[in-house]
Amino acid sequence: MAEAKVATPVATKRAKAKPAGPSDDKIYTWPHLVRVEFLCALFVIAGMLVWSLLVDAPLEEPAAPTRTPNPSKAPWYFLGLQEILVYFDPWHAGVVLPTLIIVGLMVLPFIDINPKGNGYYTYAERKYEIITFFLGFHIMWISLIVVGTFVRGPGWNWFWPWEPWDTHKVVAMNNVDLPYLLGFRDYWAQAVVGLTLIAGYFVVGTAAMYAWIVNKKGAEFMKKWGPVRFGLTSFLFLNMVAVVIKMGLRLGMNVKYILVTPWINV
Amino acid sequence: MSNWERFKQQIVESQVWRSMFRHGYEDTPRNRILAVSGNVWLHLHPSKVRKHGVRLKFTWCMGGITFLMFLITIVTGIYLMFYYRPVAEYAYADMKYLEFDMPFGMLMRNMHRWAAHAMVIAVWLHMFRVFMTGSYKPPREFNWVVGVVLLVLTLLLSFTGYLLPWDQLSIWAVTVGSNMARATPLLGHEGPFREFVGVNAVYDARAFIFGGGEIGPHTLLRFYILHCVFFPLLTTVFLIVHFWRIRRDGLSGPPL
């Protein structure tokens, strides 16, 4: 008897909740979704077949561990990272940056607390998220892959697709470290200056971001967002922008490193 | 009732038929739901979906295409496994054998490779779409994380497969790709702070991947097993979680 009394309100609550709300626009998976998937699969398989009949997968001469081709390129989807090697040491370009990319992608849903734009396309309601994603994914990841795939030749030098690959091309590399460029000649003074520059970049960058967000969204939002979310977001964002800055410094001012120490160079 | 109709009815009402198919063909809401929930393959879907989840303009079908590419590589990959031996002496010769002597060998190899590349592109586009529609927002945060794991697994699947043809393209691409590991801070023999750990060329992060100090026959076998057994299984596990979560939370949009 007691059980029945408990069960009844739940049942009525469910029955009442069903017809209202967004569940109204639901349609049956069979046939609506299954039909779309089936047709999509059919066309894609047909396309893959035609592609595979027309274009053969590459097979070069047998592996020869003593004959290194020039250039040696990683699989195309990693060429963005290989391209970053021009600007950073391998431990940063090959280990730290990929880790940051993966971690950054994983924390994305937790640092983005904007409730708008859930389930529909919108630019106006999520301007900054979309711009940041565009910078990371389209501008950096994709365009660097294009550069690495199509315009890098022997010695990882720049060759336009219509240029012949000259294996003896010499490119003058007059790169100097940034502290040296600023006039510091002593080894340890350079290290201190370099460290100060990098620490300063993150401190000033974080402060600037804090001020900008408070100004843009208000202190109320910042309180709701919390220090952990803000810290993660600004750290990841500043790291991403740092890649662009380092590329700019190299291409514009021939800067090799910003921080030089016996252990790591950045 | 004609003889044909009676014959059909006898089949449909037979014990054998009814043991296999649990619902009628009549177009009723009940049968539409049973068609999905009573089918082990289709029940990866919820039996009802939101209208926008069906529109190609919304989904680009990229998640589905990524999964389709995964299936294509499994089917073609099993065919290739019949003829390919992951031994340095045989691997390259087996590739030639496959291309020139095996019926449909070249086609299967082409499809395997292009589907693998298409899978990488499709998974990126899928991620882009999910980002643009804000589909990672509550309650689907965790499924986005699972998706990122699947993205990494897709790249690892493709990368481990890259070595198997055992030609110049494959060993040098994998060498360049794996060289990063020797620069790992602390764990790589050319990485920063290596002296505090005591790693060397045959005992560091890259040697762990290669199975030795240099890329060689041991690497080929290692990548073969990772490519054909370990990563496909791991990917399948994460795919199950990924699909299950979509089924639970519905496809995109605020919580119901």
C-alpha cells in the first residue's frame, strides 16, 4: 500500500513532463535517421571506391635505414608540428605543444561556461570562443600543415610548388638570441633577461586578460568563472599566442631563442 | 487470399521467422521504435532523435563518416592481413605481391590507405562541427573528452600503419614522427633534464616506442601489433562509450 502511494506521484509527473518541452520536435530514428545514414554511407563508399580505383597508394623503394631522404617528412597530419620545429626546439614543438593541444581540447567544455549556442550554429553569441578556435585550428594547425606539405623542400627550405627542388640551396641564417639583440652579452645576464621576458609575458598577459574580461563581461562573470577556469584558459591561450609571437620574432627579426640556459632553450 | 499471400504469411508466422524478427513490417510508431530498440546494431541510436540531428546541414554526417571510414579500414585491413607478414625480410615483398598478384589487392590497399586519410580529415571536421554547434556543452562535456581521446587514437592508428609498407616513405616518416620522443623532457635522451634521469639512446621514451635504439624489424612487429590489435580494440572501447553517451544524452542541444 505504501509503495503504491510513493509510486503514483512519480508516474503522473513523468506523464505530465513528456508532451512539453524540446522533446516535441523528436522524430523516429527509423526511418528518418537510418535513411540519411544509409544514403550517406552509400555515396561515401562509392566515392571511396572511385578514388581508390583512380589513385594508387604510394609505395617507394624498400626501406634503407642508411639512406636518409631530403626532406624527410612526417605523415601529413603531423606536418604542422614539424613546421613548428623551425621555430622551437623539439621538446617544445614535439612534446609540450601536442600535450597542450590535447589537454586544451579536453578542458574546453569545462572552461567554456557560456550556456548559449548549445545545439545550434551561432557566431554572435559565442564570438570569442569561435575566434580562438579559428586561430588554433584553422589558422595555425591547418595552414601550417599546408605549408609543411606543399612548400617545404630539401633542408626544410621554402620552395613554391612550381619551383624545382635545389638540394644545394643555401639560406643565410643570421639568427641571434633575443637578449643578445637587446644588448646583453654576458651569458648569465642573457639567461636572466630571457627568463624575465618569458615570466613577464605570462604575468602581464594574464593580468591583461583578467582586466579585459572584467571590462568586457563584468566582475560578476569573473566570479562565476572562477580562478581555476580563468587560469587554465589564460595559460592555454597565452601559450598559443606565444607560438605566433615566436614565429613573428623569427621571421621579422631573426630571433633564435628568447631564453638560453644550459638545460633548455625557448 | 492468393497462394502467394498465404505462402508469405506462413513464412512470417513460422517459428523460425518469429525467432529472428521481433516486430512486424507495418509502418506503426510501435514498429518504428522496435526496429531500432530491437536491433543490436541500430540500438546504438536512441529510438527517437531531435529533428535537427537528422539534417545534413547540421551534422555534415561527419561523425558517421568517421565511423564508416573506421569500418572500411577494418574490412580492407583484414584482407591485407592475409597476405602481409610484419617481418623486415618479407614486408616489402609482400606489398609488391599484394599489389601485383592478389585479386583486388591493389584496390584493397588503396581503399585502406585513403580511408585512413579520410578518417583523419573526417574526425577533424566532426570536431569542428561539434565545436561550432556547441554540442560539447552540458550535459555532453565528458563525451567531448572521449572524442578527443578518439581523435588521438585515430592519429595513432594512422601513424602506426604508416610504417607497415616498409618502404623509404614509411620508415623515414615514422622516424621523423617518433624522433620527437627522444626530446621528451626527462624521458628522452636528447630532451632537457635528461642527465637527472640517466636515459640513453637505447633506454628512453623513443626506444620504448621503437623497441630498440633505432627503427628496425622489432619496430615493424611492434607497430604491426599496435596497428592491428591494440589500437583498434582501444578505439572500439572508446567508440562504444562515445555512442552510448550520445544515445543517453541525445544528439546536440540543451538537456531534456
